Amino acid sequence: MTSAFCVTVSAFIAFTALGFAANSTNRSEPLRNFEMFNADGKFVIVCDEKDIVCKRDNISLEAVYEIHHLIDDDQNGNVDQSESDEFMRDELQYKDGSNERLSIFHGNDKLISVEDLWRAWKKSQVYNWTVEEVTDWLDRHVELSQYIATFKSAKIDGTMLPSIAIQNNNFTRNVLKIKNAIHRQKISVKAMDLILFGPPKDKPNYVKDLILVTSLCVALLGCGIAYSFHKTSKNQMKKVMEEMENLQKAEDSLMALQDKLLQAEEKQKSAYQEKETLEMRYQDEIDLAKREAEKLRKEREAGKQEENSVVSLAERELEQVRAALRRAEKELEKKAHSVPPDLQPWLQLTYETEQMYFHIKKREAERQLDQAREECRRIQKKRGTLFGPLRMAPSNTIDEFDNKIECARQALDEVRKCLTEKSQRWHHIEQLCGFSISNNPGKEHLLQTLFMDSGSSTVGFNSALGSLNVDEAELDEDPQFGLHRPKSAGDFVLFVPLSGCCVTPSVNTVLPSLKFSFLNTA
């Protein structure tokens, strides 16, 4: 039977091509084939002479008979679960997973006949495998890729796997020309597994799983880091905007203070002008009284009036002279407490020099503020890019910007304090001196007036002031604001602060401290 089966399979493979050609030419004729039991009770397939596929199924059916015969130990025509389990352990050498395979093989049927095995085989996916799928199974699951060309040349598809599963039919040795007995046995066992239990499950690829899990972990870690960087960058930008807002408030406060001081200076200027106007009016009244007294004196001396008129004129003259004396006494009292007039231009020049260095310091603070704003715009532009937050998070850009913001804020605070102290100090000096200092003709005019006698002194003073830079113009704080208490009741000493909030030591070399004494009114 074995030799006859081998010859039948060989003849079938030899005439496969002719069968396909003949079948294609006679497709219009219906083919008659059906499955049935013959007179002996054997399950057979009746085929048309021209139906090559049916003849191939007949060959596969004979192989299925052989497989069923191998499993059925008691040869009663049915395979029970014990026989299946014994066959899997002894022949297929399956120790693990036998229960799962038993459930696949038997299903709900405890007894498997040849017909059941054949119908299960025809419903299997493996039955419809192509040559490419068979060779892929040979490569991946059997791991004998050297026989792929042999399988392709023999056109081994899914329907021919039952013939390969039988080891004693010499199909793998005579038809497929596989000389290695171990390889033949391995192919047969794997084919038997396909027929009984269906297509194999893919082997778990632990390397791919490990790579996938690692990639997923790396992706999650990257997302976490990116989110952390984004959150950190967002918090940093929020802090930056708050600092910029505080800096803007400091600048607005400085501008408001400067406006208030300008308004105060305007009011003070108006007050000094009103005072000068009032003094001029008093002086005119005194002069008028003097002229009236002089006129009356002349009339009396001329003797043109009568005796009564003379007495009346004398009384009027005396009254006017008394009034003029009272006004003169008041003016003399005021002048007794006034400072020398030569001191006014020197104080005005000192004020203008200090004002110049104040503006230098103010411009430096504004420059630092502009740098901080430009840095803020640059950070916002950089953060708006695709990977901007990721590049900014580990860098020290935000720390540098914080330092610039802090320096600009300190500079603005120092300018504001300096402006307040300077305005208060010079206001007190003007009140003590009794004349205007902030309202002056300007530094150039004062220099020309004070150094008119010495041209070289003017040049030297201008060069000394013009050669100072911002670094030399750094100003020291003077807690006493340059004002000293009088040493005695009759001697009031005033030192003009040239080393105070806004004047550098370079100016001290040009303008020494000025000192004056008030007249003793005792």
C-alpha cells in the first residue's frame, strides 16, 4: 500500500500541469465529484476524470486515513481522547499544552472518525495555503529554509501537507529528495501538527517586545521631560512677566515723582517771582516816601507856607519819615539774615553740576531698563519656537535675565531716591539762602560769569566736567543730605554737599565746599 501510494503521488505531481491545462479548456463542462461511503463502508471521494483538484483530495484523503490509523490504537474506527493524548505524548512528544491541543482536536466530539478528521482538515486554514505560505511555514516554524526551493519546484501547497505528514510513505525522500532523516522526521512532525491542530501560533518575539516596551518607556519619559520643561518654562516666563511689571511700575513711579518735583519747582519759581515783585513794590513805596519828604522839606525851607502850614507839613514829613524808617528797618532786618549775593552763582553752578551727574545716572538706569526689555522680547521670541522651552529649561538664560531685571530695578530705585533727596536738599538750601538756585541761567553762562577773569580756568573746568564718564559718575549716598547744624546762634555754617547723592569726588576738586556766616542780630 505504501509503494502504491508513493507511485500515485508521483504520478499526480507529474501530470499536475496537464491537468490544469485540460481543466481550463473544459471549464464549460460541469464536473461531477462527491463524497460518500462505498459498499464496504469506507469513506471515499468520487471524482471526475478531468478534475485534478478532486484527485489531489483523494491523495490527501488516503494520507488522512494513514494519520487516523496511527492515532487509533484499538483500530475501532474512532479516536478517543486517551488515544489522542497518548499519540501526542509518544509520537509528537508534546508534554506542555496537551490539554489545549486535545480541546482543539476533539472540540465537543469525544470520538473522531476518518470523516470527522477529513472534514476538519478541509475547514482548516492550512488546507487553503498557497505555495508561498507553505514555504514561509517551512522557513519560520520548521526552520529548514534550505528546502524552500525544493518545495517551490514541487509546488507543495496546503492540500499536499497530509502526504508530507506520513513518515513511512517515502514522499519526502523520493519526491522532495530530502536525504537527511532527521530533517524528514522534523518536517513530518510539524506537518502532522498542522493537520491535527491547525496553523501554528507565532512564536513570541521577546526582542521585539523588549524594543517596543523600551521605546514606549522612552517615549513616556520624553513626554514627561518635555511637559516638565514646558511647565518650568511657563513658570519662568510668568515670573519674568511679573518682574517686568514691577519694573514698569518702578519706572512709572519715578516718572510720577519727577512730574511732581517739576510742578513743585514751577510753584517755587512763581513764589520767588512774586517775592521779587513784592520787594520791588516795597522799594518803590520807600523811594516815593523819601521823595515826598524831600519835597516837603524844601517847601518848608523856602518859607512859602504859613506857620500852620509849616507845622502841618512838618508833621506829615515826620510821619512819612517814620513809615519809611519802619520799612527800612524791616528790610535791614531781612538783609541782616541773608547770605552774600556772590554765593548765589556758586550755588547755582553746584546745582547744575549735580543735575548733570543725576541725568547721567538716570540715562544709565534707562539703558539697563531697555536692555532688560530687549532680553524679555528675545526670550519670548525664543520660547515661541518649536523646541524653545526644551532649550531654555536647562540653560541659565532666565537666571541672567533675573539678574538684569534686579540691576535695572535697583538702578531705578536709586535714581528715585536720589531725585527725592536732591530736591528736598536744594529746597531747604533755597529756603535758608532766600534766593532761587534751581532757577538759573544755565551752567555755561554761570561758568562765563564766575571765571570771566581767568579764561584758562573756564577751559579747565569744562574739560574736567566733560571728561567724566558714567562709571566716574557713580554717586554715594549721604544720610545727612549735606546739611549741618549751626555751631552757634550767631554763626550758621552751611556746607554745600558736593559728595552727596549725585555729585562725584571729581567735582569736589573743582568746587570746594562753600561756607558763609550769618550776621549776628543780637
